Amino acid sequence: MPKIKIGDGDLNKRLDVILSNELVDISRSRIQSLILEGCVKVNNETIGKKKIKLKLGDEIEVLIPEPIILDVEAENMPIEIVYEDDDVLVINKPSGMVVHPAIGNYTGTLVNAVMYHCGDKLSSINGVIRPGVVHRIDKDTSGLIMLAKNDKAHESLSKQLADHTVTREYWAIVFNNIKEDSFKIDTQIGRDERDRKKRAVNGTASKRAITNIEVLERFGNYTLIKAVLETGRTHQIRVHLAYLKHPLVGDVIYGPKKQVFNVDGQLLHAKTLGFVHPRTGEYMEFNSEIPESFQRILNKLRRDLNAKEKS
């Protein structure tokens, strides 16, 4: 039950606005519903309206009801398994596939496919909706993702992620020429104040985000890069590169709305994944080939550069 104390910066703001700024994982509409449902108290008094005047030192208490448990069905869908044992599953996820079910999207996800493959041999830490899911990659990002097949493995992998010891290397094609050969991006990333579905540097409830960039190839107006994550914030690579005026090709959320190539989603691929095995203590590292759609654009850029150099 979250408790929020009103400070100087909260005066003259609506109750739902204050709660939206504090409870960043809950939508504004859901917060407004919680208020109307009597789930919000101010100084121990239930509040049923979002427009109230708050005083310095007032304490807001929010009761968030337990989510409704939904049954997620196993689905027989093809998945590319890179590695599997009794503890860990590493999959090469295709672009366009959502990792786990959510509101309005309970089928066709990676979790549905993994449940069919593994049965009940997945960790239960994240509940029915996200069995086995230790970390996520975006729907339109392709590449390697690890899942835990039991709770002990889940706890170990989660701790490695929290300790920033998991190797996560991505390849991406970005707009414009990056002049530096390598550099580190170290900022704060939080929710975009204008669009709650997006993230932004120095957004609401920001947390430190670190991405290491290495240039692999230059093509004049485009650059192929390797991005190595030290932290794992939502949309981190996409936000960081857009912030530096090098948005990812195909990313219509953080980059140009008009596509320059016939691609569906950002050209971002989780190419390398490494971690210490939860049971054996052995460091394991896996690599995957970039998908055909990514390779097609890369080949075109190489041909165009070669033709330009010969002319």
C-alpha cells in the first residue's frame, strides 16, 4: 500500500496528477478509477474525487487491489531454441513477437509458445502471466532472451541482472554518421511526461541508464553500431540514441515517422547474451545471427557505399 507525503512541489496539483507522477507503472486512467472506487485515502479519509485541494504534509495512501489471475494458454508456435537445460532456456526471439501476455494481448506471445514447449517447467516468480520471464526485449526487437525453468534459477539470473553482470550486446543501424569510434552514454531515463507509453532522458521517476556504444561500420547517412547495456531500462538503447540525434532506423516512436526502408520496426537485434549458469557457476555466452530484414538493409548500405566510392 504506497504512501505519499505532499511536498512543496505538489501544491496546487490535482490528486490524480500527483499519483501519476509517483506511481509511474500505473496509467492515469487506472489511477482515476482507483480514486473513484474509494481506493485512495488522504490523512486516513477515503477520497472519491480527483479534484481536491491538498495541504503541505498531507499523506496519501493508495490501496492497489490484487490483479485478477488469468489463465494463459500454451500455444504450439515455432521458437528458435539456442540453449536449454533443466534450469535455463535461451531463445532467439523474432521481431514482432511480444514476450509475455498483457491486457488486450493474451495470445501469440513468446510465453504462450514456451509454455507449450516446457509445460509446467517454468519459474513461478512472476506469476501466471509471465512464467519464466527474467527480462524482456521489445516486441519489434529481435534476438536473444533467457528464461528460467525454476525459481532458484530465476533468482540467480535476476540478481545477475541487478548486479549488471549479464552480458547484453545489441547491434543496431542508426541515422546519421557517428564520428566517435566508441563512447559511453550515462543519463537518467524515466517516463516521458507528454506520453506515458514512451521513455525520456530525465523523465518522470528517472533512474540511471548506461549504454556503451561502439561503431562497427559507417555508411555516410547511417551507422552500424554495437550497444552494450550496463543497465536495463525500458527502451534504453532507443531512447539513448534518439537523445543523441541518432535514432534507430525503423523506430517510428523515437525517430522519423516516415520510413526510409521497407522495415517493420526498429533495426535492433540482441546479438550476444552471457551469464553465469545458476547451477554450475560456469559463465556461458551465446550469439545469434542478425535477421534477414536487418541483413537486407545492411547489404544495401554496403552496396551503396561501395558504388559511391567507385564513382
